[in-house]
Amino acid sequence: MLPLHLACKWGSSKGVLKALMAVYPEGRKIRDIYDKTPMDYAKAIASPELRSMTMASLQSTVRKVTFQD
């Protein structure tokens, strides 16, 4: 399970989701040991508002982030 899977499962903030996707954009397509993608976890969030925000964040365009010393 990748950090992005956990972030989606627990309903992390938009900033956290975007940062995780910027570092490893392919993570959105990776299935975990339960055969679930981050989107599968996002769809299972109970709160409609948080579910909607998480799903929208996963579908957004990912920009490359560079880290400075």
C-alpha cells in the first residue's frame, strides 16, 4: 500500500494528496494487496464532501514538483 492509498483511505487534505501525486503520479494507477487503487479508497469515504474533494484531487492534472535545498 502506497502513501497515496492511505491518504485516500483516511481522507487527507487536498494539499497532501497533490504533494503525493506530484512525487509519484503513477501511484494513482497502482493496486495494493487488496487489489484497490487510491480511487477505490476515495469512493468509500463516508463524508460526501470529503469523498468529492478526494476524488476530484485524484482526477486533477498533476504538475511536476521540484524540491530545493
